[in-house]
Amino acid sequence: MFYKLLLLSIAAHTALCAKIIEYKFGTNFGQIFYDYSGNNRHAVNGNSSLTLDYDTKPTDRGAFFAKDIENRIKLPPNDVATSNFYLGSKFSVVLWIMTGNSCNITIFCRLSLNSNYVLKIKRLLNTNAIWLRYKQNSDFPSAIFGQNDSFLSGKWQLIVCTLDGLNIRVYMNGVSQIEYTMIYEYSEDIIDFFAYLGYNDNVSPSIEGYLWYFSIFDLIVSQTDYYGGSYNPGNCLVSACPASCDPSILQNNQQYCISINFDSTMNGEGSLCSSSSYGCSNSSYGCSGTLCLNCECNHKSCEIVNNQVNCLCSSTTVSSQTTCTCPNGYYFLFPDCLTCYKECATCNQANICLKCIADNSTPKVDQGCECNSGYYGSVLIEKTSCNICYNECATCNQANICLKCIADNSTPKVDQGCECNSGYYGSVLIEKTSCNLCYKECATCSQASICLKCIADNSTPKVDQGCECNSGYYGSVLIEKTSCNLCYKECATCSQASICLKCIADNSTPRTDQGCECNSGYYGSLLIEKTSCNLCYKECTACSQEFICLTCISTNASPSENGGCLCNEGYYGTNLIYENSCISCHIDCQICNDPILCTKCKDLNAVPSLIEGCNCVDGYYMNENTRKCIECYKDCKICNSSSTILSLSLCLECKNINSNLIDYNCSCPEKSYEYYNECICSDGYYMEKISGIFNCSACQPPCLTCFSLTQCNSCRDENLHVDDNYNCVPSCKEGYYISGIECKKCSNLCKICSSESSCQECFNNADNYEYQCFCKKGYFEENRNCIKKYFSAVMLVSKNNKVGLLFSEETEYSFSSYSINISLSPAYNFSYKQFEINSTFFYLIFNFNSNIPKDTKVIIDLSSNSIYSKSGKTLEKYIYNSSLYEYAIDENSTEIKNIKSAVSSSSKAIIAISIGCGIISNPSSSWQLLNTIQLISYISLGSNPLTTKLKTFLSSFGQYNIVPNAGYYIFSPNSSTEPYLEARRFGFKSSTFLLNTGQIFTSCFTILIMWFFIFIISRLPYFKNARKIKNLLSNYKYSFFIRFWIQSCLEIGICAIIQIRSDILIPQDGHFNLFSAVLCLIIFAILPAVFFICSFINQEEILNKSQDLMKKWGSFYVEFKINKGFWSSQYYLIYFTRRLIYIICEIYLNQILYLQAGLQIFCSVFSLSFLFYYRPFKDLSILISAIISEICVLIVFMLTYFFLFDLSKSVYNLIENLIIGIVLASVFMQFLVCLFNAFKSFYKAWKKIELVRAKSFLKNAEKTINQIAKTLK
């Protein structure tokens, strides 16, 4: 009954909140503590449920932790619940505890094994306070303490620890004791943790006291769900309670008290547990009422049921002192009865049956049941699920399909029953001996000796007994698979491996040694086919291949390499199939194909004749007797035999060129010699033909050799050479020219010239300009050569990914004139700004659109340029690369969004309150606060590489205007192109001037409408003579518009320049906005000069504070004392000039950041100096506010200057925090000035009211006295 109520309670509570774990130590005890959250995250007593080491003591007041014993309770993971549990960014820890007062104690400890996460709760002895410490990676603050005497000993205390996002709170008895804001939102990694209730962390020992309840939720619980306040007992959770308790325990909306008896040897009412009435002889157990809380349950977790210590069991079980008994079909798994596997009648584990449902079945060792031998079935969930098998089956899975046979030496068949194995035979196989052995050579048989299949491969059953080898195989006793051995591959049959009895191939014969050979007239190599011996070619008597003859049929013929046969030399024939097929050739022929015509001659110096036989080649003649060619006289090309002496020859044509033929003899002319079949004249002579005879004639000086009388081929003098006209002229080397018979030097760097002033070709790397040579750009003249010289550059990358290029010399032009190509590897989207410090150094600031991992390569490619230094040197390298540092975008992070929202909301609230205070007091304090916010908020409009957090913080201050933007109802945001890059980054989404200034002009228009209503009111009879109404209307003429421009000029000027720098898309809207922007910008630009000129002209009236002047232009002067001459009245000259320079710096000096920052700092120093020297304001509080403003802006500009340098991230973080702190402090102090002036105005008004009341009282008193005097008279 208790467990049913418990489950209902859990279900109801779960509907209201999500519990991670929940333990009730007051009702559940033993070595396992049940998790009432329903998540099965059970805790164990001590370190393990298997030992008693460090176990707490069960009492009717919960788990007792003894002093100095180090008792503890281990939360998951443990030996019962092995999985970790994890805490998110929102959770609550709730516990009821009563502690002793002997020392500091550790109540709750949760640690990750890598020590990155820590959560500890302790009680401090010396201060009676709660102690908390947490760690999340690098977020590891010091311990946090509650208030003194908030955690008293000897009484029950409710502790609630909550984490909501970044906020940690700890409550004691419903009262907040600890509040802390974390740096990062809490989130645990999926790693191993260990958690204990009670733990010795080597600093503080474990709990001394009682623990009644502990739970963790994944939401923020309400204190009122657990804390009941003070209560006079009517409901007691144990047998005895104190007279009253505070706090009381709230359960099911009922208040309860618990006994505060601290002695664990007694029950709550003070009776000793060891007495005979209770029977707790073992001091390890406490008692409840008269029961000893000794858990003897096999499942190690107990509760009290009907005044008896029973196992903690579910409502479906029968509970006893030692076990939980489940009904049939269920098994117990703490603390519930779970369903057995479907085939089990009873079980002790999910799948392990003790008894089966089906008859003729047996439990399996792994899961479920199986049918007995001789039966089959699949899902055994019915008594009749196991059916009988076919009569030959020992086991089966269908009626006729056996899995195992009854008969030995048999195998299940695929269709029905069994069959004998190979080597056995039998018919009805219902006995173990039904299969009998076959003859030794049989693989299978139908009778003992008649084989159906043989054991030996390549054999066939014989009709009488046993087996025989197939053709191509031989063997004797065939009782092995290899008993039939293969014959030689050419054998059809054999008696031994290589000795054939019969050949496979036709037209072949067995050989005596091995295999077979083809018969005469046939050929073949591997005779393994019937057709392996093929017929030879018709001209062959024997062959090795069809056309490759070994011997020929025809005489005077031989086998040809190309196939068939050919006639021998001196014979010819075509179809050589007869003995006389080769016929004799002509006597001159070595080879012929005709009786008289040769194709090749016997004599090597002869060629076949087209008529008959052969003819001798040039230089030979035929001896008619021997039919051999005899060589002519050596100089003779063509000769003939003498008609008288056959051994002599007569020359008909000479062999040598330029040779003379005289009387059938050849000879070279005088003064010549033979050289390679040519007669060549000696040096100094040339060949000429006179009257058909070749002669060598003398050359003319200065020729050494010549072609003719007037054409030289070479010169006698070594200093002369032959020119293109075959004349001998002087020889000059490169860089020289001929002048008469002398060589003179060409002009500098000239390689070939015709005169000193006329160069035709320059040396390498020099250009010819008007026949003079000059080194190319980048080259320098050294020793009459042009040598290339280089200058270099190095690439630098800072830790915040500022990328610079430093040149060793000044570049020829400004770097902005060069084309630069920037890329990342791997590729990512980015944009960049280029800044040139001087002509030797420029750097890039990147704007990345995504996260950039470490070691991403940045590549600067200058290869599209030709870059030279001012000294003329060439850049040595045009492509540079280096690795970037890791970059993570945090603009969309929760922290940045929270900063933006918080700063924007705070800014609106502060400005609204300040203006309200200004209306009722001195508005100047509001103007000074507004000035600070304006200057601070537009700092991030420039290109200074501030951190994202700092940019967001500063720019969010400018979002203070709560007036709606009427411009969106009139103008299109697309009337102009989008804003320039820095403006887009700042937050401007459109360039349209009257959209960006819409809130400002909406405010102006609203106040103008108010003037109309005030004017109407002033005409009413009741208000016609009201002085304040008249003053208000007069202020509208001048003061309102002047003050409007003073406070709005900075924002109007910025928005005007953004409009001017864009292009028009929609003509009407765009041009109207452009005209408005130009007009406002002109007014803004000339305002400082106009203000000074007008002030100077009217300085006498200003110094005398003329009433007429002050009525019209008082907004410029009325705030000031003007006690130090003319310049003490010029605060607004400084004000307007400062803002004009501010706009120029933030918009137009983004390429020169050092100058931009320097000018801003100079302007702040100058403004601050003006304030300190002249102290112009009448009201001291306004002067203080103005000085605070200028000091704040100056310090911020000075600190942001450091972002231009390469510093460590920790330094940047320090500067970021300093700027945020200084801005917040400044704004807060100026806000206090506004409040001070408001309170001062209230005080003055109260004083005036008191004065009026006093005058009224005196007047009434005077009347009363007069009346009394009259009465007395």
C-alpha cells in the first residue's frame, strides 16, 4: 500500500517538476538507496553495495553520519547505477540535514575525474555558515560564504542550491545566503564524474549528523515547496518531536516536524535501540519505534511495512524481510517485477527460463526454450508448440525435415527423412545400425559390392565389383581419391605415366621414351588433341610448322625463312612441287626470275642489265672472257677496254671535278691538288676554265685565298677578315667598330655600332634609345654590364591577426597605387582595410565573416605589379604567406547580445530619467551626460581594431532614443546604395539621411506641435496673462532650435556624410535626402566660424550680458559666468570645433589610425584644459559633470590607442575591462549629478511652499489678532 501511494506521489510531483535524482533516507535504508525520481539512479551506502565500509547508520531520523568515521553515500556512477548523470545550465539541489558542531564538514561533493568541474557544499564550524565552491574549466573563483550563524547545529536545516544560467544562489531555510554571478554559463562535458553525500576532501571531513532527504532537479524549485516555516507539532514524521520546529518540513502541503535527538543509539523519542525491547544488538543499526532497522533483504534496500522491516518492492510483488516475490511470468529487478521472456513459464532473469510453457521442451542457456529431441517448434508460447518429427529424425525443424538423424552414418535429406552417408547403404533408417558399409572402392553403393559412385576420382564403377580408371588415367587398387593417376598428356591410354599405349592425336605414333610424335608429312608440338598433327605445306617433305619446311621436294631448292622452299642461287622456279622445278639462270646471275634477266649479279661491281645478264658500274669494265668487272684507271669515271689489248682500258670521263681529260688520261691543273674527288687550287690561286681547260690563276693581294680575281675567301693579314662583299677589312671585337683600318670603342653598353654615336645593338638588360644604350629599370651599370639589384620585404602577423608587410627600402610610389591580391588557404569569406604607415610599411586589418582556425594561411600576392624602390632596385619576392592565429566570431554570442540589450536599455532609462530631472531642475546636467554618451558611442565608427565586446558596449550607448522613427513612413531605405563599410559594421543599415536622423527630427517635430497647443492655451482667458506660458512661447523662437542643434549636430553630421558618400538609386527620395544632408553638413561645417565671428562682433554685449542678446542667443551663453574675458564665453566654439574634428577623424582618417587617435586625444586634452583654466559654468555641479565627461572621453581615447599595437590577449582584455569600468563610472557619476540637481530643485520648491505657508499663517494670525482686539474693544 505504501509503495502505491509512493508511486502516486512521484507521478504527481513529476508532473510539476523534472527530478534528476531523489533519495528519502527517512523511509528507505539498507546498502542501496532507491531513486524515487524514477530514473533508476540508485545510490549506495558507503563506497559500494557489496561492502559495509563507510556505510551510514539507518535511523528513524534518516541516514546517520558518525563523527570521525568518514561515512558517505555514493551517488551514480557506482556498482548499482553505472551511468553518469550531468547537470545543465539550470538545476536545483535540495536537502534536509541536521549536523553536529565538532568541525568543518563536507556535505556534498561532485567532481569530474579531470578536475575541470567541482561543486562542493560545506558547513563551517567557526562561523556556523554555509560554504560553497564551484569550478568550470578556467572559471574557478574562491569559496563563497553565507552569513554567520545561519547554519546552526543540532536542528534541522533546509538547504537549497540553485543555478539559473549565470546566477548561483544558496538558501538556508528559505533565506538567501549566497548569490554569485558566473563568468560563463555552466555546461558539463560528457566525461566521468563522482559524487558523494559526505566526503573527506583532505581539507574537511565527512558529515557529522543526519540526512533526511536529498534531490536534484533540472529546474529552479520554489522554496515554498519544501520550507514550511515555524510549526507547533501536530504532524510528526517520527514517534516523538520537539514542542515546535522552525523550519518545518513541508510534504504534500502539510507541515511536519522531526525529532532533534542527536544520539544515533536511540530512536527519535529517546529510547535505546540496544534494549531488549528493540533487539538492536549491533550498534551499526538504529531503530524506529520498537523496530531494529537491520535490512536483511537480498536486494539490499528496505522500508517499514506494517511495523516490519521488509524489502523495498513494487506493488506487484509479495514483500518479505528477505526478498520480493514476483508472480509467474515475472522476475524481480530492483525494485520492480519485470516480464519474463515470452517462452518462459517461470524465470530468474529476463531471458533465462526456469520452466517452459511448451510441453516436450527444455530451457536454453542463453534465451527462452527449445523442443526436446524428436520434436520441433519455433515460438514456444503454447503447451502444444512442440510437435513430433518424422520417424527417421532425431531432431527436426519441420515435420519431415530432419536436423539430425537416428541412424549412424546418415545425413538429413532436403525433402524428407535421412540417407546413408557415402560408403554406406540402407533403406528405412529408423535404427542406429540401419546404414551398412559398402565395398572398399565404393563411395556409394546399392549393394555391398556394386558401386554407384567410386572413391577414386577419374574412375567408373565396374558391372561386377569395384571400379576402374577412366581413359587417360592408370591405377590398381582404387581406394583413395588419388588412386587413378593421370597419363602423360599426349596419351589416350597408358601403362605408366609417360609410356603411351595409344595416342590422342590422329596421324601420330607412340614414342618409346615419352609421349607421341607426328607421322612423316605431318607436324605438331603438343599432341593433346585428335587434330594436333597437321599436314605440311605442299613443297615440304618434312616441316616444323605448316609453311616452315625442314626438307624440300625439289632438287636445287632449300627451305625458305618466309615459308615453303626457294630455288638455290643460280636457279629459279615458282611452284616447287616437283624434283625438277628449279631451272638454271644466265651465267652472270646470282639470282634471277627469267632465263636471261638477272635480279642480282654474281660480280659485286656489276648491276643487272635490262637486256641480258649484267653490266659493270662506273669505274669498271667487263672482261668478256671471264665475265668479271675490272677496275678502270684510278682517276677515270667511265672507261672501255682497249680494242687491241683487253687488259688495258681507255678513259672516257674523269672522276675528279675540275680535272682535265687529255689523251684518255685525267690530271689536275698545275698549282692544284686532289681533295675528295675534286681538284682544288693551292692557297693564293683560284680555279678558272679557259678554252675548256681548267687552270689555277693567282689571287690578288690582300687575299690569302679567293673565289675569283675580285672576291676574297680569306685574308693574308690575321687582323683582317672577309666582309659580306668578300673584301678583306680589319676585324673588331664586340663593343668596337671599324674606322678606316682601325677598331674604335663603341659608346657605353653598346654591343654593335657603326660609329660612336650610332649603336645598333646593346648588351643584355640594356635598352637602345636614339642609338644610345641605357640599363633597364631595376638594373645598374657595373663593368660595362647591367646588373639587377633587389630590395626585400618581410611579412608580419600579430596575435590579433593584423598582417603587415615591411620593406627594406622605400617603394617608388605610395603603396595604395599598387594592385594587391589577398587570399586565405583554405578559403574563407573576409574583407579588409589597408593602412600605410610610411613608404616602407603597410598593414591590413581583417574582418572575418566566420570562425578562422589556427594555421590558416594568408597570402599576399603582388605579382600583378612591377615594384621598384626609390633607388631603382627591384622587389625580390612578390608573393608572401604566413599563418594566422585562431579567430572566433562572438558577435552573436549570448554574452554580446546580453551586453547590447543591457547597455541599450540602461542608456534609454538613464537619458529618460536625466531629461526628466533636467526639466524640473537645471537641464545642463542632462546635456553633459548626453554629450558623454554621444562621444563614447561613435568611437567604434572608426577602424580601430577594438574587441567585439568593447565595440558592442560602446555603440549600444547610442541607442538611447525612445522616440519612433517617422521617416520609415515617408522614405524608402533603398533610395540610396548601402552605407560604406565602417558605417555598416557600426550598425547603419541604410544611407538614407532622413531615415538615419528620423528619430531626431521626429522629436523636433513633436515639440513643434506642442508649441501649437501651448499657443492655443495661451489665448485662453485663464492663461492669457500667465508669465510661465509667455516665457515658454518665447523660448520656442530661439532657445529650442539652438539647443536642438547643439545636442543633435554630431549625429546629424555623421548621417549627412554617410548619405553623401552613397549613390542615388531612387531619384526623388534620394535627391531630397542628398539635398537635406548637404544643407545640414554645410551648416555644421561653417558653424564654428560663424559662431566665433558673431561672438567677436557682439563681445561687448556678451560680456555685459545684454538682456536682448540673452533672450535670443542665451542658449550659447546663459550657462556661463563669463568672468575671464571674451574667451571664457567660447565654450561652444570649442564644442562645435571638437565635434567637427571628431567626425572628420572617425570617417575620413580610417586609413591613418595613428593620426586619427592622436587628433582625438589632442582635442580631449584641449577641451579639458579649457574647462580647468576658465571653469566657465555658473553651477559647480555642471562644471564637475563636464570635467568628468572630458576625463572619461580622454582616458577612453588613450586606452583605445593601445589597440593599434600588437599586445597579448590578456592585455587587450585588461584594457577592455578598464574602458568599460571607466565609462560606467563616469555615466553613473553624471547621472548622480542630474539626480542631485533634481533633489536640489525639489528642496527649493519645498522651501518656497513653506515660505508661502508661513506668510499665509502670519496673515491669518494677524487677522485673528485684529478680530480679538476688536472684540475686546
